[in-house]
Amino acid sequence: MSLGTSLDGPEEINDAQRGAGYFARTMAGFERARAHGIDVGAICTFTAQSVEHVPRDFWRSIGLFLLAAADYDQLWRGNAR
């Protein structure tokens, strides 16, 4: 069994996109899940406001590996890379 959620980057970026306190609640849930041997994962949405501000080492610093991400601002404009 594994647990997944949405997480868009460090607290200030994530909470700006998902609401105050979202990052802290998510990280607390990750800690509880890991304490019980449950693998955790997350999907990330990059926007024009966040894509340049998420440190490259952020994901590893919280024990996750970023495998794929979508730049939805580009997709909505039809300019996906």
C-alpha cells in the first residue's frame, strides 16, 4: 500500500497554490505514514509563479524523487515542451 497527495514545492510555494497550512498537514501525514511503513509519493503542479522557485534538491530533501511534472500553464496555452 502507498499514499499519494499533491505537493507543489516548499511550504511558501505550496501554500500559495493550495491554501495556508496545506504543506504542514501534508508533511505530518507523510511522517505518520512512514512511521507505519507506508510508502509516500506526490504529484506536483508547476505554474508560472512556481516553476522557477522550487529548489532542485527540494524533493530529495523530503525523501521524494520527482519523476515527472507537467507545466499546466504551458499546456493550457498549447505550448507544452
